[in-house]
Amino acid sequence: MTPVSFTCDYCEGAHPKILQRLLDTNMIQASGYGEDPFCFSARAKIREATCCPKADVFFLVGGTQTNATIIDSMLRGYEGVIAAASGHIAVHESGAIEFGGHKVITLPAKEGKLEAVTIEDYLKVFHADEAKDHMVLPGMVYISFPTEYGTIYSRSELEAIKAVCKRYGIPLFIDGARLGYGLQSPACDLTLPEIASLCDVFYIGGTKVGALCGEAVVFPRGNAPAHFFTTVKQHGALLAKGRLLGLQFDTLFTDGLYFEISRNAIEKATELKQLFLSKGIPLYIDSPTNQQFPIMTKEDLAPLEGKVLYEVWETLPDGRFVTRFATSWATSEAQIEYLASLL
Amino acid sequence: MTPVSFTCDYCEGAHPKILQRLLDTNMIQASGYGEDPFCFSARAKIREATCCPKADVFFLVGGTQTNATIIDSMLRGYEGVIAAASGHIAVHESGAIEFGGHKVITLPAKEGKLEAVTIEDYLKVFHADEAKDHMVLPGMVYISFPTEYGTIYSRSELEAIKAVCKRYGIPLFIDGARLGYGLQSPACDLTLPEIASLCDVFYIGGTKVGALCGEAVVFPRGNAPAHFFTTVKQHGALLAKGRLLGLQFDTLFTDGLYFEISRNAIEKATELKQLFLSKGIPLYIDSPTNQQFPIMTKEDLAPLEGKVLYEVWETLPDGRFVTRFATSWATSEAQIEYLASLL
Amino acid sequence: MTPVSFTCDYCEGAHPKILQRLLDTNMIQASGYGEDPFCFSARAKIREATCCPKADVFFLVGGTQTNATIIDSMLRGYEGVIAAASGHIAVHESGAIEFGGHKVITLPAKEGKLEAVTIEDYLKVFHADEAKDHMVLPGMVYISFPTEYGTIYSRSELEAIKAVCKRYGIPLFIDGARLGYGLQSPACDLTLPEIASLCDVFYIGGTKVGALCGEAVVFPRGNAPAHFFTTVKQHGALLAKGRLLGLQFDTLFTDGLYFEISRNAIEKATELKQLFLSKGIPLYIDSPTNQQFPIMTKEDLAPLEGKVLYEVWETLPDGRFVTRFATSWATSEAQIEYLASLL
Amino acid sequence: MTPVSFTCDYCEGAHPKILQRLLDTNMIQASGYGEDPFCFSARAKIREATCCPKADVFFLVGGTQTNATIIDSMLRGYEGVIAAASGHIAVHESGAIEFGGHKVITLPAKEGKLEAVTIEDYLKVFHADEAKDHMVLPGMVYISFPTEYGTIYSRSELEAIKAVCKRYGIPLFIDGARLGYGLQSPACDLTLPEIASLCDVFYIGGTKVGALCGEAVVFPRGNAPAHFFTTVKQHGALLAKGRLLGLQFDTLFTDGLYFEISRNAIEKATELKQLFLSKGIPLYIDSPTNQQFPIMTKEDLAPLEGKVLYEVWETLPDGRFVTRFATSWATSEAQIEYLASLL
């Protein structure tokens, strides 16, 4: 029997409604490169969902590509981007940001989250440094929502970061590869329009939230850098059949599907969390979103062998493992029950 | 009524068999980043179809991205790539090659095709130049098959180019974004295994030949550059749900589907060609593949207004238009007949 | 006996007055990175000589570096620079511009000179192209004064180019590696202040005009890009002991030394030209500056063997050689006479 | 009266013997780009001084440029360079390494020095990481000798680092911008040939050790990367009048001048150290080279106001200042006595 996988939130294909739309529209002829009716419709729906009637919306294919393209488009050559030392762009993107010539300026984070005070202290010291012209100018702040550790920023935390950015005149970029899972967390006190209003650019992750691929980049106030389309192409991030991306986001933003399926991941993650705690398995981080990090012993894990898949995040000095179990739009009750039956 | 479009070969979605496979496999859980059973199976089939049992096969998303990634992975920093002045990488990729730090060294081409003698002359002069260390070292030859003008290289032409490359110790890269349409042309005297044996890297285009997206990069003799996977990721060209690409190529290389649907495009293009000629409309280039370039007058084009879409390639001094009509796997007899009824 | 060299204009050390100043000031302690009294004084003198009281002036070390730094600082990532196909940045800088991510967009030139109409035609066609967003945006025009062929632009030619740049909103950059030799040509109808007023950035070449090294970059209207200093450092073009550069330009712009020594080169080149013509040796190009291009036969060159050095530019189909003889600030009457005695 | 400066080791011009040689050789005509007799002679002397008869030696202009060029020439696109978090390339080079597309992988250091165990631990964890193909491959180790804090590696420390590099198959690069000052420290148990034998590339700093400018890059075993000359040019680091660099290094490596003048800096630094300690002023770091870091109070510094210049490195929580006083080849006894008279 095939094992059940909790290794990530991109194990399955796409939400069935997306596949159905693909089938229904397949032979309709459409223009390429995002100039098709599906993209136009998806943009309109995203503008509405974000309460940003003037937003510039672009559809890119994947996360690393989107991060690299946005950052490169908004920074000048001599600028770098501030990120958590544990941030995705700092660690797991094979140097895609540096490939564009930009330094990732890493700052210490707490459970994956940058604090406003950390950023401000860095900027204050930087701008007071007599040698600053010999250093990389911090030209942007990058955070992810949720973070690598599944944690989310509260409204006041995000407002504080935005205020620091404003004081120093640099844009704030929110990587929303898992945005839906953040917004649907019961711990979240932010809405999608609020996210949009508190940053200069963000993206709505599709790949991890029900799409085959795709990330919707939003410049909330029509503030896309000049010639962003060309920059996207230059980065190899422009899909010829843009309809594939437009159709998916159009579907996800019809009747609140994006939020509905995100909610499923959160409900299942909450069940996972309770399951682990009920078995006396502690959590490494109290994640309120779809990634859970139980600390498991060899003995805990033995019954899962060949039956349930997960990721090992880290080995603790005492030999226990920090593991990651991710739920998604596709996680079923049966999968949770199966895991419960084994633990 | 919606107009019928001959503007390009990526107007529709995907071949129905691909959509069916997507439906059938949607909820199967699979690993990401190309480590899934669909990719493994597609690689095996491509190795078989190319008669390259040791080939390294990677699946990337789109053409510009694939060109930039391959070129950057195979060149050193001080090297550039030789291409036809009309080549896609030289003109229509927004500087994606230069973004990776490499010069595109353009040479004059004939109907889109580089000649071996042109390349050899350039290399001879270059290596005899006393100032050559102050110049960009030509480190690769890039050609496309078919070219931007729909033309294809004959076996002897390709052998001659390969021989020049070998003499100068530089790799030959074939951009096969429309490879199927080239191979299925009655004018083609090359097979897929021969293409593979006559170059150092090439790719099998999916986007323009029946897939939603995807290009299959083949290093025929297991000669992928070290850490090519990481380079792909660094270029933002690694798809998280690699299954989407694997599944499509697996389908296209099952029961010869790739060739079968390519043949449809060629048959329809041949009908187009005959249609134009029968109406006294001359062809700018005698293209043997799926792109046709009729020279049309204002009067010729008037009846198509709002009914049939095409591209204007160029305006001639006498006011006539070089237009492009592209067929594809999806072009139907009815579409050709509709056009015929209007002309 | 050592042969006499006419191979280039950087065969000797520096003008003796520069060496004397180096000796006189050697043990004075000064700040680094261009913040020393020599640089301050040189900047003031250059502002005066260019009639640009608000000019931003920076001192860089060499030509390729200066071209790459200026171009990268003024272009956005998606932009390229227009240059003559024979331009230095297009041919002899080892891809330094592409290293910064920018395409060199080459246009045909006449005797090394770009014509305003050629640039305008290119820009017109580009901006009318429906596919222009898939292409590199032309973001700057680069010309050199004098050109690779020793030719110079007339005032009306330069005004016409500037007018095109203005119409399209892109800056004009003049590479003045041999600026003095251009300005002192009897054929030149432009002054240094006029050069400054007709472009957006240019540099005054020191390396080829009497200095050990050094190029003075001038943004005539205080229009240096933000953080240009940091960009210079990032490009590895910032000299720690900036005094070396400041002192040289301060000396060259004291009592018109720069112009005086440039005049010597022109006088000697004029003698060279008359010498060749008097011997029945034709000129490949009628260069009005310090580089002369006599077309010599094997027989013409035989007596120079081991006695006089020059460069071979090109071999003509009839076997004759286009040679280059360069004079400089350091060329002496005796050297010319020696050559005359041999021919 | 002009204040006496201890701010850095590049306050003065060049050692008088260098200026004299410049005068003596000024009108000798020589080839450009490092192909002159001065460079040839300097290379021979450096090969002898390093006991590396097969060494490839190149002369570049400045430190940042040299670091960026070496690193870019030895890394592939997907590789990064390991450096101390306080290393020059990580902090004070305006992102010159990232400009070339490479990540600086920073590791914690002790008084500016990387420990072999830190590097090995990092490499071990990296290569054991399942996600390593998604990360920047560590492809080189960069250290400086002496470090930013004036500290030096002992022979056993350097051997240990070299052994780690060897185990992981990556080159070791030693930034020797202040190499002379390290080698002449009484605390140093390494010789120049030993330095050469324990790394894969290093450079002998000229700018800070008596030259106007210039760094001599040494690939000890003839192991320069292919086409390094072209890479140097591409980075804008190739000096046209290479003689200026060759002549300086030729002079510095005649009769042991480089070592002799380095010794002066060390003697003066030792006097400085004793002076501070004798006044009860503690040292932040016990630096055995030419940079001293006394911790001074406002009261300590008051008498220096307008008379002696130094750098403030850092302000301690208790309000005292970590200052830097640098000596050099040019520091005189009189300058030390003047400082002593004020403290």
C-alpha cells in the first residue's frame, strides 16, 4: 500500500474545480503571456478580494522565481534585501537572489519572524555608520506570511514593520507562498485587504494552495515597477500559456474557494496538533498554520515506517527529531485517522 | 462569433489525453521537484525515443527560461554564445542571456539558419586575433530547430555545424521549442535520435506541441553539467509540482503521441501553403514546418478582419505585409476551411 | 637598439609634471577613496574647464571599468545600451557590459561613428514593435569621441544624436578615453564645455592622455545616479589611494596641460599623415586625430622590421595591411624623423 | 598645523624607491596589459620569493576588485564562498561578490579568524542536508591574513583549515591585502613560501604596503583558472599601463624591500601598543600586526582633538570607544612621539 504523505503541501495535483475548468476551456483559443480572458478575470477578482481596485496583478509560475523577480525589479544594483536568517530566500533558493546581484542581508529572527525592532536597529546602525557607502544599502524588507516555521505576524507586528520601512523609505515585500493558510488560521487577526494595505508588494501563493502551479503577484496601489513585464520575461518567469495561471486564480477566487480550501488545511492541522499533544508528543513551535513540528523519538516514529511520510527538520542534541507534518487543501479526515491509528 | 486564430502555436490548452491523465492521477501523492514517478517514467521514455540510454533529462517550464538556464550552466563567465542574428535568444528574450552575464554573439543567418562556414569563419578569425583575450570567448553554438522562420537544418548541414563545434571544442545546443514540427516535416531528413547524436544538449518543446507548459532538456550522453539541478533552481526554473511536467511528457511520449500531433500541424500547414499559393498569394519563405509566411496586401487581408487572426511579421517597402500563420497540434480542418472561405 | 613604438597611446609612463607632483606630495597624509585635497582641487578645475559648476566628478582607474560602471549605474536591469557595432564596449571589453547584465545593442556605424538617423530609426522601429516588451529596452546611447577609428563627431552630428536621445528620453554617454586628442584636432568644432552640454555623462580620459592611469567621470548637471560611489565600489573601481587619480587630473587641468599635451599628439599625427601620403601610402580612413591608419604593403613594412612598432588592424583582400600608428602626448619629433628615415 | 593621521595604512603616496623607479623608467616604451619587462621581472621575483617556480602571477589594481575577480573566476555560478561574518568581502565591499552572482556564506569568527572546526562543521552539516541541492554550494573558503582585526593565523591553524578544504575538495583563498604586516609580526610562525604552499590562491597587497596601488595575485602551482586574463578584463580590473603595477612589485621585491618596510609598521605598532598600555589604556584585541585597537574614553581622546586622527571602530555599552590606530611602512618615530606627548 502507498504510504500517506504529510511531507509537504504540494503532494497532490490541483483542486478538482481547477481541473474541471481546464477541461471546459481547453480548446478556447486565447492570447499568450497573460493577455487572455482568464487572466483578465482573475486580476479583477483579486483586485476585489484585496480591496485594491488599482492593483497591478501578475501571474508567475513558482516561488523562487517570484521572489527573485520581485526583488530584482524593486532594488537598484547597489541594494540588498533584509530577510530573516531562516528565510526562504536566505537559505533554500540556491542563491537565486544573489544571481540577480543582490545580497540577502540576514537578521536574527524569532520563530521565523523578524521583529520591527531588529530591523529598525539594523537600519539605524547602518545609516549611522561612516563606512556605509562601502556597504550594501538595505533597499527592501522581505518577510513571509506564514514563515518557514508556520508562524504568522499579528496585525500590530506587521504595522510596526511597515512603519519602520516607511520611516526609512524602503518597500516591504510579503512572500505569501502559503498566504491562504496564514489568513485562515484562527490565530490570524489580519484580512487579505489588510495584508495588501500593509505592504508594497506581496504574492498569493497558488502552488501550495490548490493550484498546479502559479503565484499571483500584487502591487496593491498600481505601483509595479516600470517594465515589470519585461523583467518577468528576462527572469524566465513569463508563461507562454498564461491562461493556465489565470484560469487557476480565477477559479480559486470564485466563491471564496481559495479561503475555503485553506480552511481545510488549518482544520486538519489543528487535529494533527491535538493528536500529537494527546499522545504526549511535544511541539517544537506552536504553529497556528498548516505546518506542525512535533518532536518525536525513534520509538514514536517506528510505527510510521513505510506507512506515513513526513520530513525531519532537525535532530536535537538528545537524539529526538524535530519533524514536520504539513496539511493542505487536499488533506482528508481519513489520512489524519490513519496517522492516529498508527501513533 | 469568436475569430479563429492562427497567431501562434500556443493558443489552446493541452492535448486532451494530457488533461485526462491529469484528472486520473490528480490525488496521487508524489514527491516534488522532479522526483516523482511521472518524471521517472517520462525520462525513461525520452531516453528510449532518443536512443540515448544514458541521457540526463530535466523538465523545465518554458523556453526563455530553458535557454537561459542551459546556456548559463554550460558557459564560464568569460564565454558567450554564438547565435543567428535573428535567433530567439538574440532578439525576443528580453536579455535573459545577458542577465546571466553572457554575450550573445550574433552572426548573419540565411532564412534563420546559421551556416557551418559562417561559424567556422568567425571562430577562425577570432582565434587568430591578437586581441582575442580582450574579447568574449565563443563558448557554445546555439541554433533552433526549426528556426524563427520555420526552416530546418538538413542532416548534412547539422553535421557540418557539429563538426565545426568539435574542431573548436565547444558544445552545440539545439533549441527545440518546436522540435516535433521540425521532425515531422516531409522536408526533414533527420530523426530524433540523430538530433540527439549531433548535439551536446537540446530540448524537446512541450509548450508549443500540445502541453500546457514544459520543455524536456536532454543531455544525450549523460553529460549534464555538475549540479545542473541547483542551477535550474537558482534560475527560478524548478517547478515544485514537477509531476505536472513529467506527466505531460510521459503522455506525449506514449504511443508516439508527440509525433502524431506534430504531424497534424504539418498537414494543416501544407494545406495553408497550398491555399495561399492557389490564391496567388506569394510566400516570404518556403517554410516546410508549421509556420507559414504569406505576403499579403491590404486587400487580401480585408476579408479576414475580425474573423481570422494572424501576426504581421514585417511591412515590405511596397506596403505589403509579411504575415505569419501558425498551425499546431490543435488546428482543425474546419479552421482551414473557414480561412479558405474568406480568402 | 630598442625599437620605437607607435603601437598605442599608452606606451610611456606619465607626463613629467605628474611625476614631479607625485614626488612633491608623496608624504602628505590624505584620506582615501577620493576624499583628499587633490581630488577636491581636480574636481573644481574640471568643473571650471567644462563650465559645469554643478558637475558631479568621480575618478576611476581605467576605461573598461569606467564604461561598465557608468552604464550599469544608469540602466535598469531590463535596459541595454546602444553602441556602434565597432564600439569598444561591443568588441574589446571581454563582455564587461554583459557581466553587469546589460545587452549591447549594436547598430551599424560609418567610420566608427553612429549616425543620428540610424539611432532614431532603430528607436522608432523598436517602439512600434508589438513584441517590444519581449525585447531589451534601449536605455542609453554610447558613443566614443574620438571613435575606434580616430574619427570625431561634428557639433551638428552630436546635436542631432542628443536630440534623438532627448526625444526618446534616454541619456547619451560619451566615452572620452581619448577626449583630448579629439578636442585638439583641427577638424574639431566642439569645445569641452560643449561636449559637456551635449551629453548626460562623459569621461575625460587620463590613461591615454598623459596619466599613469585614471578617467574623470563627469555628470555635467550634478546628475550622478544616487549612490554612484557605492556602485563604483561594487564594480571594484574605487581606488583606495584616490589621491593618485586626483593629483593627476589636478595637474592635467592646471594651466591647460591636458590640452597642450593633446596638441602635441595631433601635431605629430599630422606629420605622420603627411609622411605617409608623401610616400604614396594611402590612408584607410582620413582620421583627424592621433591614430592614423596607413595601408601598407609587405614591401612598405619591410624596412620597419625590428625598428618601428605599429599595429596591424586588418588584412585587405589584396594582401595589403591596414596598420595603425598612434601618436600621443609623448611622441617626439625624433621618433617621427626616425620613421621617415626608414620608409 | 596638519594633524598626524593613524586612520589607515594608505594615507601616504608610495615608498620613495618606487617613485624613483617611476622617474627613471618613465619614457621607456612598453607594451600594455602586463606584457612589459617590469611585470615580467616582478613575476620572476615573486616566484622566487614564494618558492613557487611555476606560479601564475597577475597584477590587479585594488583589493575589492581583486577579491571579486578571484572569487568569480574560481567559482561556478551555483557556488558561494565561505567567509568570516566580519570578513571584508562580507561587509565592506558594497556587494561586489554578489554582483558577480555569488553568495557570501558567513560563519562566526573569533577575533576575525575562522576556525577549521567551524568550517568543517558547516560543510559536514551542509553535505548531510537532504535539501542541499536547493542551497548554495560552498565552493571556496576565503580568509584574510591578517584579518580585519589585525590577528593572524598560526601555521597549525592554517594547516587545519587547508586540510578541511582538501577533504571537501574546495580551494582556499587568502586575502593578503596586508600580507607583509602579517608576515613581519613577531607572532607569525609562517613564511611567505609557507603561505603559498598552504593555499590555492592568495594575493600580496601593495596598496597598503608601500605602493600607490596594486595587488599581486599568485596561483602558487600554476593553477590559474583558464582565461583568467579575460576574466580580469571583464571585471574592469586590467590596467592598460600594467607597467605601473609591475614596476612597483619589482621594486618591492628587490632586496627584500617589501619585508623591510613591513617591519617598520610592526615596530611602530609595537611601540603604539606599549604606549597605550603604559597609559593604562586597554586594548580591545591583542593584535600582533599594524592595526591596534585601544579602548579609549572621551577624556583619553580629548587631547588628540584636531591633532591626531584615528578611526572609531565601535562604541561600547559603557560609552567608551573602540578605536583603531594603524601604522604603516611610512609611520615615523616622530609621529609616535607626537602621539605619546599628547596622551
